[in-house]
Amino acid sequence: IDPATVVEIGKEIYQAIEDNQPVIDTTVDWAGAVPQGVTNWTQLENWQGPAQTDGYYIEFKNFLGKKLTKFAWRFVWKYGGDMNGVGK
């Protein structure tokens, strides 16, 4: 593995809302970054965390100012994983 080069794994784009309903399935709708040569984050061990951001949200309102929908999220991650003692 090359811990100096980070690559993206998981889905690049996923649908969050369909027909005005939430449709995210966190078992398959996720993205991550790992060292080049690692194909699945579960190959890494000795993780630290998790860490997380504060919550974010966006509201959509109609022309009268009435809230139509609110989409809220936060980012959560683990860090410091290694593979066979390489990385961190």
C-alpha cells in the first residue's frame, strides 16, 4: 500500500431523496478515502475515533415562507487506521 496516495472508495454519487422521500441506505450509500492499494476500508485496523462535525441542514421554503422540507446531516469518520503496521 502507499499511504502517501489517497484514493476514493464507495459510491461517487447516490440519491438522497426520491419522490419527496428519503432513500439513503447507509449500508451501501457511503464514500470513503483510503491509501492506494486498499480496496475496502475493513482491510485497515487500529482505527481511532469516531470524530464528527456539528450538524448541518438546509431548508426549502415556498414563496410564503412555509417550510416544505428540511434535510439535515453530519459527517462522521474514523482515522489513523493502518495495514500490517503501515500507515497512520
